[in-house]
Amino acid sequence: MKVALLGGSFNPIHYAHLALAQAALEIVDKVEFLPAKAPWQKPTMSTTPQQRLDMIKLAIADEPRFAINTCELERAGKTYTIDTLRDLCSANDAPEYYWIMGLDQLKNFKSWYNWQEILSYVKLLIASRQETLTHRIIEHILGSEYAHLCTILPFSLLPISSTDIRERIKNDASIAQLLPASVEHYIYQHHLYKT
């Protein structure tokens, strides 16, 4: 089985996350959303891990090939991708894992902790418009010895961000059409992102 991992803070999850996961299903059998507990590259979050987990559950409820992997939420301390992959891939029946990322993340990938070891556990699914990314560019970024571990995932990024959604809520602007109605309802029910 081929499983793609989509990591992130999902603070909150929105339609761009879901569209990216849906595109990955053209290549893999299943997508697991991997919410981070304390991403080392991000500031402290105003929501709890449980609230973010609840929102992901609501957002993916209608797609049986989507699942949630909570291993990072269960780990103490800061979240490093390599620790997650060591845990997941140590199982005897571990599937073939892919890691979904965008071109911006790929350009920054060599700053990830133990990035070369990461590529011993997963292949990369790099979401990008096809005219923007080529294998020659991937070779330039990662080196020819790693480029073969990357697959380009044709995808036009939606102009939606969690940061923008949080700002809209803080300023009493509409967030309709940016995320599922069930997630929007949860946010307002729990008074999230107001301060």
C-alpha cells in the first residue's frame, strides 16, 4: 500500500489542504493527515492539539481514503519529521510512505533536521504547477543522487492560508468558502482565533 503523509499545524484545516490531499490520491492509496504538536519552525499556537484534531476529523469525514495519524500529537517535545518517520517505518508491515510538500518547502528542505535520512524513509510528492517545476529543478535543489526519490504532483495551489483565515476571524470577516462548513461552525462554536 502507498500512503502519503500530509503534515502541518492545520490551524485551521482548509480547502487547500483538502484539495492537495485529493490530488495525491491519484498516486497513492491513502492520505494520512499528520497534525504537528509543536512544530519547531512555528510559533506557539492559540488552539489546542485536540481542537485542531477535531477540525481535521470534521473536514475529512466524507472521504474514506483520508485518515488521521496522531503520532506527533502523542510525542513529547518539539516535532521533528525524522522522529516521526523513524517511528512509522519501524513497523514490520509499514506501507510505502510518501511525504507531500509544496515547492516552497522543497526549496527549504535541506534546512530540515536530518533531511538526508528523511529521504531514506519516504519519497517526496512535490505539489506544483507542471510549468513551474521540472526534474532538472529538483536535481538543482536536492542533487542528482536524491532527485529520483521525488515525484511531481500536478497541482495549482489555492490562494487560501490558515494565517489569512485567522486574520479574517479576528477582523469579523467572512471565512465561508475557505473551509468546510462543519469546520467553520466548530470555530465559531468554540470562539477560536478571536484574540
